[in-house]
Amino acid sequence: MPLKLLSPLAGLLSAALLLTGCFNEADNATPKSADQRLRLAMLQPPRSGLTPLSDDAFKLSRWSTAETLVVLDKLGEAQPALATNWQQTGDRSWRFALRPDVTFHDGSVLDAATVVNALTVAAHATPKPRILDGVQLTAVADGERAVIVTTAQPDPLLPQRLSSPQLAILSQKAYRDNGVVDPRHAGSGPFELVQVNGTSSARLERFDGYWGEKARASGIDVSFVPDGTARGAALRTGSADIVEAIPVSQAPLLDQTLIHEVPMPRTNTLYLNTRLGVMQDPALRAAVRDAINRQQLVDNVYEKRADVAQGLLGPALSWAAELRQPVSHPLAAAKPAGQTITLATFSDRAELPEVAVYLAQQLTAAGFSVKQVVREYSQIETDALAGKFDAFILSRATVLDSGDPVAYMYSDFACKGSFNIAQLCRPDIDQALQQASAIPAGAERRQAIMHAENLILATDAAIPMLHERVIQGEATDLRDAVRDPRERTLINAATQRVVQAD
């Protein structure tokens, strides 16, 4: 049964859709409610019905409604959450002690059976959550208050892996017999997801039974607003308190005190199809690499609010540049002779279609013939993963899942990676990634990661162009929104509005 939302921001979304992506300026006159609700405008609508087994999990995490066994600190180290402590009990097994007195939004309590159920469903899902690419995981109860998690191969980063929002622990009622996972009333965070209106809006209420610090805001009204101009208007008119992913083109038009720029581990990368079409030829891939003018993209599309890429991993990971070695390309670039390239991207991130225009010009000047395809992400992802394009522009988070780049590299560049848009399959790369994944966190692991990056870059299957910065909009009366480079948290228990007196 469809759920109906009547929040001010949801109404604004409807206006935005009717008025070609523009928020209704008249709604700026609407007085702010005194009940301390937060109004949030987000970039992308749910892709998979808000199941935590997909990238929708990061919405549940950003709203502080679904929680994981552990969380990551600023250094990427694992810290307690629903698990209070853990220890490795064997080469392939870890024991996680569970936090006492945790109640889910539906009134059930956190116990070992609940955790085992959530992790087992994730481990057997089709497709698997990206964080479990290449990982065979089992979970069993160790009494009522602890869980033993075992992997088929030694996994020194298992605690960090369990921090992924895709492995959030929901109450058992969330998991249906037909494979559907419904996160409503099923999380354990300070906010309870109570309503979802398709791909347009959602509503959360403060959960007074939360085990930690109670939320200061009474709830969250979420609208999904793919149109960047509409999101910018929402901040400018005061019709949203928090606006996710302000487009670079909108940032100069806004009050600069309302926007906050954070370097982030997100790389704008051109993926080239190594299995089908003209980009099978490594010499032509090298020609594409040489044709790209990265500085032009940074200056003209991102208005210098980005960094020219030197590799897959950007300045948000300060250690990467220090360890990066020169790339040895096996073949010189061939001179293009009018070969046609189908260049695709998605419109959800406002900058990407403009990047595609500049790239098309650069590649045409180099001698290629370029055909462009631009759709919403939900309508283009399947074709991209199936290898139906010669080139695909993707804005890609490189440490989103585990706080470690190996998971991203495996997903995108291993033979069995679930997000292998480049259709790349190289035994030496698989071996390098497997070696890196077996090394405990530290200097040796970082060196192994950079060796794998070097091998990937040598194929020209993925050409990093620039590293993005997140531009987040916050109203003047908003306090303690989270500015998270990993894009895991946006609103937490401390986030609130300071209501002005009449």
C-alpha cells in the first residue's frame, strides 16, 4: 500500500517535478515548525526499495536509522557500535560481543540470533552486497550475547568490513520470505524510518528507546531531488535545512556561508570496455588516456572545486601519493582513425553530463567519433555492468564500504568483481588484490594496495580524471550536521535546528 507524506519538503519536491526541477520559491514564506524536524534534500532516490543489501544502505546510515556492529573513526580504524568488543579466535574466525540493552524500533531486542540472521541473509543474497565481493562469510551464535564470524579465507580486515552499511543489523521481522528486506520500524538507531513514498520521499521519527544519546531533532523529512538546480534552490529559499551534493555549478550562486566543502575519497573515472568493442585494443585505450585534458575538466566543469587525478586514490588518502610509483604502459598510443566510441554517463550527478561533453570534444579532436548516452543512474546501471558501452564516466567512492580501498578495487577490477564496468580480467591484478587483502592494516598493506593500483592503471581500463569534493548545504540555523568524507553519516543524534523566536 503506498505511503503518503505531507511534509513541507515533500510538497516542494512535487512542485519541483511539475516546474521542471525548480523548487517553489513561494514556500520560503512557510514558517519553520517548532517541533525541531529536519528537512533533508538528497541527490539520488532509492534504487532498490531501501534494502540494506544494496547501495540504498548508505541512505539508512546517513539518516542514523540502521546500525552496524562496528563503525570507523577518522583514520579508518574499527570502533564499537552494536558490538562492544571483538577478538580474533583463529586464522579465519572472530568473536564479537554484543551491546546489551539494545532495542529495535519494532520493540524486539538485539541478540545473537538477530545478528546471525542479518549476516546470513547478506552472505547469501543475490547479488551479494558489494562489501562481500570475494568473501565467503558465515555467522553462528556463541550464546545469546556473542557471535562467531568465520570467513573461508583469512580476512584481517573483517571488523572494518562489518562496518559497511550494507551489513547493517535489522530486526528479524525486516527480512521477508520472498527475499525482500523492509527497513521500516526495523533499525536500532536514534531515528526510526516510519514511511517511504516510493522514490520521492521518506519520513523518520525520533526513537526514544535508543540505547545511546537521544536525538535532539524530533524527526527527519526526506525528499529525493535528483535535479541539482532544485536542490540549490531548496537551500537558497530556506525550504531545506540540509542539502546533499550541491552541484558545482550551483555553489557560486549561493550564500557561501551556507555551503561546506570537504575533500573526499571519490574519483571521477572513465571506465573503458576491455572485453567488447573498439576499446578492446590497449593502444586505443592509451589514445583515450592521452587525449584527456584533466585540468580543463577541473577548471571548467568543477570550477576548480576538485583535484586533478594522479591515480585511483586521491588526496583524501594522504598516504597514497607518497607510495605511488610511475606506471609502465605496455603499448604506445595508436592514432585513432575515426573509430566510434559510445560514451555514457548518468544525469543524477549534475557535473557528469557536462564532463561527457568536454570528453567528447577532446576525443573527437584526437580522432575518435563519439556518440553520447546520458540517462538517470537507475536506468543505465544494468547496461553499464553488461558492457554495452565503450566508455562510461563514473563518480566512484574508493573507500566507501570498509574504509579500505581493496574492496573497491576488487569490486571494480577483479575478474569476479560485481561492479566491473570495464569488464577487466587480469590474473596478475587478481593476484595483487588477493595478496593485499591478506595483509593486516598498516604500512605493508598500503604498499600492496598501491602495487595493485599500478597494475590497474597500466591497463588503461580505468582512467582517473579528477578527485571530487563534497559540497554540502546547511541552513544558518542548523547545528552539528555531519560532514563525512566517506558519506556514511549526515544526520546523527546531535544534529538540530535552532528555532528562531518570532
